[in-house]
Amino acid sequence: MKNLLVQFASVITVTFLLSGCLKKTDEAPIGCDPAVTAFPFQIKDGATNADLFFGASAKYKPSELKLFPENYTGEKDSIPVIRLINSTRQGFIIYPSIKTRDTILVRIAAMAPDTLTFKLSQPADACHPWDISEVTFKGKPVASEDLYVLKK
């Protein structure tokens, strides 16, 4: 009788564990970490193509860059900006909220903010980051190789 109870408990446990693997959710499948969508960018002078924040031509400190959601109400609503430094480039990175279209206000020092917009498309599975497309800055299209270059 004890052996029958152990077998029954084993079958119930395996069934429970397998049903969790077959359930469809928005969560990342077993075997991959949930992907994080990142938006890496630089801000350059539109006339000279000089980096405005890094290098000998920098006019501003990284701390003078502030990003806000479209309908922000104050400084407390700022979007965290992370400095991105690799062997060939320096820039910034943000992790946008996941919605189909995002509008962000980009303010440098005391200047009036400029508008950054982009479209986010859901990937085929949760192991891949959302696709970023239709990027515009100040109403002009922005292309990317490894960083989006925003021209001020």
C-alpha cells in the first residue's frame, strides 16, 4: 500500500511540473533569461558631428543630460540614463518602457527639450528583446549601426 501511495504521489508531482512547462504565458521560456530591450545612443552636434558629451570636443557633462516621458510632471519623473563605454565608443543607454510607441523628451542642460520617438515590436518569443524601429529625433529619421546617433 505504501508503494502505491509513493507511485501515485510521483505521478501527481510529475504531472504538476509538466503542466507548468506547457502553460502559455508572456514569461520567458525555461532555458533563457527574459530579454531586456535597450536603446543605446550618442548625441552629436548636427553641424560638426562632434560628440557633445565625450572626448575633446565635449560641450556638456553627462550629468547635464536628462530624459523624460512625454507627459512628465517634474524632475522626479526622469528616465534613468546609463553611461555606455566600450573600446571604440562612448554614449548612453536607456531601457524604454515596453509599449508599442514611445515618446521621450531629451533635455541637455537648460535648453528646451527635443523629442525622441520610436516604435517597439514584440519579438517572436520572450528570449529576444523587443525590436526598435521608426526612430526619429527632432522629427528626423535616425538610423543605427551599433548606436543610434542623435543629431542636436
